[in-house]
Amino acid sequence: MPALYIMIPVALLIVAVAIYVFFWAVDSGQYDDLDGPAHSILFDDQDPGHKAGVDEASGKNGQKPDEKDIG
């Protein structure tokens, strides 16, 4: 029984700290954009020096286009 006199206030203190940390995280903007980082991994970075996609689209990659690509 004497252990309850220590465990109950400690449990309440832990809950109070958890609530404080949660509200601090909300106020500091930790939960503002949940979808942005998850979707950003799907897209390549914009590299202005990267020409592979442009060369492939224009047919300058050294290969002749297939007949089905001509139209």
C-alpha cells in the first residue's frame, strides 16, 4: 500500500509531462504538414544540369526513334 503513495504522483507527473510535450509540439508546428515529406520522396530533385530527360524526349540520345514513336 505505501508504494501507491509514490506511484500515483509519479504517474500523474509523467502524464503531465507528456501532455506538456504534446502541446509544445503542436504549438511549435511539428504537425503542420504531415503529407509533404511523405510525398516529396516520390519526386526527383530539380537538377538544372541534368539533361537525360530532355535528350530522351527530343531524340538526341544517339538512337533512332522506333516507327511507333514517329506517329
